[in-house]
Amino acid sequence: MSGLEGRLALVTGASRGIGEHCARALAENGARVALAARSKDDLDRVAENLPNDPVVLTVDLEEKGAGASLASEAVAALGGVDILVNNAGVSEIKGQDEMLMRLNYHAPLETTKALARQMSERGNGSIIHMSSVAGASGVAELPTYGASKAALDSLTRSQAAQYGKFGIRVNAVAPGLIITEMWAEGRKTPGLADGLADHIALGRWGQPEEIGSVVAFLAGDAAAYVTGQTIIVDGGFHGVTAWGHYS
């Protein structure tokens, strides 16, 4: 994997789970990272052992205009942004459709638009949206969440076409079943974790660092000719039929 030395990155939703591990992967590959989320205490915990002088930025991306404000703060704190990881998001919440779309779609759109000009002036940029396999599948329990991720996939393709001439690449990563805090309660349901694992080709749930490594790849020069893509990282869950173990 190409190094990210000298690169400047902004990661939203970086206080835990996939966002935390994206930030760690970028920093371990040499980038200086601005960590953004609501909880300063959690961000400070992540930043405590990251290399390259990380920056902590507290933000509530549910608020209109917060993405643009965050972009300005990150540029001021870092001196610019070369890599943007739009990871902040929430899963399905009954009766909160507008809030979910605000956080999962409008905030990434807003943050990206606010950073695109300075990326073009710098002559390069890598934007990575955090999608989900739910964006490509019909999940009865996740109608708005799935719609928000499908919208991100479409946005990825459109922004790749829009910004490519400025040297900016736009991709998305679509995780499958990953062991994070989001699944902490669900995995306690008897039989649920193992039952779902039986439908994953690799036979196990993913780890958040396995998403972080793909994000670091897309951020670097090894992916210099990759844009407009949604990379599914799910161990063979979506689009693969795995009926369990065969003897």
C-alpha cells in the first residue's frame, strides 16, 4: 500500500467503530488526521495514541450547515484537506426519517461540496463515502437507511464525474456485517450472530479495521485510477449465496 505521508485527512464519525478504525488506518499510513464527531471525550480517547499530531473537532452533523462549517474548521486546523472520509451516520430509527437522511446523505453532500474547491486548488483529493450493502439490497427493517445509502452510491458516481477533471477521486465503501457498537445489542440475540454468519461466504463477521484498510487503500496513490466505485467489503454476504457449511 502506498504511504500517505504528508496527506491531510478529515474523518467524520471518528469517535468509535468504523470511523475510529478509518482514522487509525490513515494515520498509521502517514496522514495527519482531523477527527470529527459529537463527543469530545471519545475523540480525545482516539486521538491520544494516534501519530502525526491529530486534531479533534466536535460537530453535530444533524444541524443544517454543520458540514460546511466543519470543512472550514478542518482546513483552518490542518492547512488543507486531501482526504475526506464521510463516515458519520445512523441506522434506522422509527419516526426519524428526515433526521436520518440529513445525517446519512445531506451532511456528506454538504461537507464534500465545501471541500471540493480547495481540493481542486491543491490539484488532488480523495473523497470516500461510507455506504452499506443495505444500499444495494432490499431490507424490510431498514427502508430509510437503505435508501440513504443507495443515494450515497449514486452521489459517488455523480461526484466522480463532476470532480474528476480537477484531480479529485470519489469512491464509496459498502461494509457488510461488521462487529461494532451499532450491533452490540443485536448480537446478544440468541442465534442471531451465528445464524447470519452462516450466510457469509467467509463464515464470519468483519472487523472494523478491515474496513479501515480499504479506506486507506482508496485514499492513496495505489488507487490513483479508481473513481466512481462502490467497493463492497462484506466477506461474501451481498450477492453471494452461502447456505451454511457443507461437509
